[in-house]
Amino acid sequence: MCGIMRIDAHHHYWKIDRGDYEWITPDLSVLYRNFLPPDFEPLLSKHNLDGSIIVQAAPTIEETEFILKIAEHSPSVLGVIGWVNLFDPDHRKHFERFRLNPKFKGIRVMIQDMYNTTDVLNPVFLDALSSYAAEDIPVDLLLVSNQLETVLKLLQQVSGLRGVIDHIAKPQIKDGKLEPWKQYMSEISKFPGIYCKLSGMVTEANHNKWVKEDFVPYIQTVVELFGPKRVIFGSDWPVCLLAAEYSEVMDILVNSLPQCWGANEFNQLFGANAEEFYKL
């Protein structure tokens, strides 16, 4: 590849029968099947995307091994964001093994699923995350909006973290609530090493009755706070299928971006920022 890459920096692959995905139940019929490269690569081609980043979807070492294996055989996969348990004394051993694969680009912390969010302020967790921050390892942060206050405290204690907030921290789009999400995102945006993914928004809206205008204030807030150099596009496919097709996800985002944006800003959002953040 030459020139500026166009990248979908957040999607998932899975095989249901592996048993890692407890959150994908038969009730979620749209998602309760296998999603693998032959399902996704035509979408990349249709939207003129050069490649993608696979993000872990289950908190297991085995699932990270699974998506790394997919990446080895899929030229369209530019990177993999895996998982390690930062409370496990062996987390560094697993990380060092993963990083032997050149497509392994970082880890994701699943704060969203923690029973007690303040566990991230435990000294054991802080020490582990700080060790990755010291090495400038990219870290995805998965959280929901009511966890932002704790995540802000986390960032205040982990110096220099290269982090990205997944899914704009899942604000209450369905209810049209901007605060206190906006207030906390404003504080978080002041950390220069923190980026924000414009991803995973359709599933926070009314799945059956959303309109493009529902997303405008959230997307424009993120762009205003983080600027064009610290925002990253991700489809969150196939999870997005609960509420929208891939093309609709793209339309929502493009429809909501500042009218003053030109080619340079679009190139940053749709590839250059991900390339820089994940050190592709």
C-alpha cells in the first residue's frame, strides 16, 4: 500500500461455537452466528477501505489467540487489539507472547463489564496499566458514560497513557442526554495522549427509530473537543447490525461532521490517525 490508508479501526470476528462470547445469546439473532473475513472484506472493498483493526470481543486469552490467527492469514487485517487481565500476575507473560506477532498492536481494557468500576483504581491495576503506558503501548478503553468520572481519575493517575475511548464512551443517545457525558469528555480530552473513536453509536440510539440527526450533537462534541487529529473511525461491525447496516453507519458519521472539513481532516479520521495511534 502507498499513500494514505483508509482504515476501519474497530470491528470484530467471532465463531460462536468457541464459547468465549457469553454476551452473544440466541436472543440476539442478528449476531448469533459466525462473522469472519469472507463476511467483512466485501464491505471494506465497497467502501474503499484498505484494511481494518480487529478488536477483542471476549475477555479470554484464547480469543486473542484466535483473532491473531485470523490476522496471520488475512492481508486486510492491519492490526489486532487483544486482551490481558491486568489483575493477573501473568498478564505480562501473555502480552510478551502476543507481541511476537507483528500484527498485535495493543490491548483493550473492558471497564464496561466490571462489576465495580472503581476496581480500575486498585494499585495492582494502576501499576499494570502504568507499565504499558511507560512503554507507549496503545490501549483501548471500553466504558459506558456513567463510568467516565472513574476513568477520569484513572487517567489522572496513569501518566502518559496512549489511550483511545471506544464508542465515544457510550452516551445516552436514545434519551438525547448530553450531560454529564459532555463535561467528563471535555476533561478527558485535555490529556494529549487520549484519542476518541467515533464508533459504536448506533447501538446507543433507538435501534428501530433512530434518525441521522440524533447523532449530530454527540459527533460534533467529540470533534470539537478532540480535534481532527485525535478522532478515529470504527464501524463496530458486526455489533452495529443490531441497529444499522455498514453503509448507514458511514452515512451517519459523514452527515454529522463539520461542513468546513476538507480532504485532510477526512483522511485523518478515516485512516491517518489510526495509523499513527496504533503505530501501523
